[in-house]
Amino acid sequence: MSRQFSTHRFILPVLIAGVCIAAPLAARAQSDRPAPPPGTTTTTTTTTFEVIAPNPPPPLKVEAIPPAPSPSVTWEPGHWTWSGNTWVWDAGHYVERPSAQAVWEPGHWVERPNGWLWVAGRWRVSGG
């Protein structure tokens, strides 16, 4: 009985470790983007990660907006992202509008008690 008990004591931690390793790998496989650095998060259409930065982002960069390649796109402004240890500029780019009524609401940083939280940009569609 003590041999069976010690085997169970060994198997349970191994199974728990396996689940802890497999779950993030499965979530990563669902996204084309690499996993965010520890302590940071991003928002995607399939998975939401929370990004908390310890200090406010630098001032926004001034970007020259090139002519739109088509009337069905809109400019998504650049913004600062937190890499886990430093601020990195994510340049603006054109994105396809999901509908003619859709308006892009840019992402922004909000101060919270535990740091600065990234609120991802999103499309807003007006009814009417």
C-alpha cells in the first residue's frame, strides 16, 4: 500500500505540471502572434491578455500618414507597447474596415493602482 501511495504522490504533480505546460501551448497555437512576454498582455480576437506597465508610456510619436491605398481602409494610429522591460513603438498602419459605418476607436493607456493598463483599440459600428 505504501508503494501505491508513493506512486500516486508522484503521478499527480506530474499530471498537474503537464496541464500547466500544455494549456499555454494550446492557447498559443490558436494565435498567429507570439505569446506576450511575462507580465504583459495584448488583446486579440481569440484571446485577451492584460498588459500592465509600471510607468506611463512616453509621449506619442508624430506619424506622417501616407495616402490610403483604398477607400475601404482607415488609419490605425501608432502607439507605445510595453515589452516587459521597456517601451516599444508600434507604428501606425492601415486596416480594413469591417463595414462602411465602422469607426476605429484607438487603444489607449489608463492609469490603475497597480500600473498602466492597455485598453486595446476596437471597431464601433453606429446603428441607424
